[in-house]
Amino acid sequence: MLAEITTKISQIAKDETLRKRILFIFFALILFRALAAIPIPGVDAFRLEEFFSNNQFLGLLNIFSGGGLANLSIVMLGVAPYITAAIIMQLLTVMVPKLKALYSEEGELGKKKFTQYSRLLTVPLALMQSFGFLMILQRQGILIDLGLFELILNILIVTAGSILLMWIGELITEFGIGNGVSLIIFAGIVAGLPTTIQQLIFTFEPSQIPLYLGFTVAAILITAGVVIVTEAERPIPITYARRVRGMKTYGGISTYLPLRVNQAGVMPIIFALSILLFPQMILSFFAGTDSGIVQTLSNAVLAVLNNGWVYSAFYFVLVFLFTYFYTAVTFDPNQISKNLQKSGAFIPGVRPGQNTSEYIGNILTRLTLVGAIFLGLIAVLPLGMQAATNVTAFAIGGTALLIAVSVILDLVRRIDSQLSIREY
């Protein structure tokens, strides 16, 4: 194992293109962490730390901000507005045929236009989220009373920070390796590890040993589960028809089409958390209004959402549904069938065309069912531990671990793919 890792590192070091891509990711993430250390004006650091310590909602939101929320930095919203915009746009592909055609049928140019629409939608979402969040913080006394000019200035600063982070994420995707948004979230999780370890050391008590052991076991189960589900695949045999041209014979070889159990990767978890957090932010804003009826309704719905079992049930259902949805958006059996037919390939025992498409679609549906259930169970495992022990850190730490493991696996797979391409 160690020899294999050493070989991989040596291959990366020798490959100039791959080395430049990894260095680009490294410097982009350093820039992001530098931005995350610059706070917006008027923050009461003591009140912020006190408010942050016992709030699961802020803890989960801090994951999306890449750690920028912990000190109310200029990038405190992180990539949350961009993720929300991406979810809205992909949901619209189901309802608007023109958007679906743009995303799946018009090639690279269509996808670029689709991404541009997501960027444009990010701006109003960032403005809304920054306004709502700043008002919540002001009512909690974490921010000083802001006049109209200061409020507008802070909204523009936070919105600009979110747009800048979106741009950095897209640069990482284009010039680095892997998904830039996922890597930014991962960088925030890793950056928070030293502080978390330090807090655990200073607050350690012998009576909490069973809790720590429980969390360790859960962490091992989550890591093993994510690795198994992410790496598991179902090979579909493919045969290329034999063709004779002149005196030479082409084709006749057999290979396979690998279908992963979890085609969607980490995105269902990120999407599900984004959907869960956005309503909580809106309700928290309305809970501080002067209207008694609005306050009562907002607090009642927040109480339901903050219930551990209700939250876990919503989380599981959303992860399950988004696994299916993201797989359907990113993997098209009809297109795979057309590509196989064009290249003279077929699945033994299955007629080319519509039959092949249905065959691949049926296998993919069954595989995704297994992946979606398993991913949903792994996602709610830390929340179950929190409900049993009443320790908020388990839910936050488990979610962070789930995202981190998925991102690492995706990054390693992409690096292996790049090395294979260079080798061939």
C-alpha cells in the first residue's frame, strides 16, 4: 500500500501538467483561506463565539461557507448561494424542456450557457441570503446596530465575497482537478480540524470516553461505507462488431461499461443540506419580526425542523431523492445507447437502440436504489447519535466527515484517470 502511494506521488511529480493543476488548487485554496480570515465590519467576536458554540444550524452552515462563517468573514456565505442556484436550475430542467435540451443535447456550448444562467441566478440569491443573515445577526447582538448605508455596504461586501468564491471554485474546476465547489467545502472542513481537536483536548473528561468511542466507531463506519458505495460498480459487457476493411479486420473485441452504485458522488449530500438550511435561515429571519402571528408560526415550524428525528427523516428523504435526481440529470441511458450504436458496439443478448437504453436504465435504477438507501443511512447515522447522546458535534462532525471522504475519493479517482490518460 505504501509502495503504491509512493509510486503515485512519483508519477504526479514527473507529470508537468498534473503537477501544475495540483499546485493551482493549492494556491487557490490558500487564497480562499486568506479571504475567510477577513471579517466584515462591526462584529462582536465574544457574542459571535457564544452564539456559535451551541447552534447546530450555524455549524452546518459553516460547512458550506468553508469555515468562513466562524469569524463572519467577507466570504461567510461561502458557495451556498451558488449551490442553491444550481439546484434550482437543475430542477427547472425537469419542468422546462428548452433547459433540458440546452443541458443535455446541445453539447459543451449548451452546458456553458446553462452554467451562465446559474451564475446569474446566484447574484439575487446571494443578496437575499446576505440581507437575511445580517439581520438575524444584528438582532442577536453579534453585529452592531447598522444604519442603512452600513447595512447596504455589508450586504454588497458579503454578496461580492460569495460571487468571488464562486469564481474561484469554477477556476479550480477548469484549471485544477475535481469539482471546485466540493474542494472549497473540503478545505473549510480540513481548516477547522485543528480547532476541533484542540477543543476536544481541553474539554476532555473521563466520563465522555464512551461518547468519543461511539463517535470513532461511527467515523470508521461512515468512512468504510462511503468508500464501499463510491467504489462499487456493476460492469455491463460490451462487444464491438467485427468489421472487414480491405485485408484488415477491425472490432470483435469485448470490454465492459462500468455503472457505479453511486453515480452522483457527494452532490446529493450537499444538495440535501442546502435545501434543509435555506428554509431555516428564512424562518430564523421571520422569527425576529414584530408581528406576533408571524413570530409564532416561524418558531413553531423551526421547532419541528430542529427536532432530531424530523430533521433526520427529511435529511434521509432528500439525500435519497437527490441521488436519483442527480444521476438522472448527469447520466443519460439514451445517449449511452446512441454512442454504442454509432461505434458499432452492442450488449450481448440485447438489441441496439431503445432496448439497450431500457436495459441500461433498469440496471441503473436498481443500482441507484441501493446507493441512495445506503448513502441516506450513512448521512443520518451521526444525527441518530446526536439524538441519543444530545451532543451537537456528532451531527456536524459526521456530515463534515461524509463530505470530506467523498471529496477525497473523487479527487483520487480523477488523479488516477489523468495518470491513465498520460500513460496511454
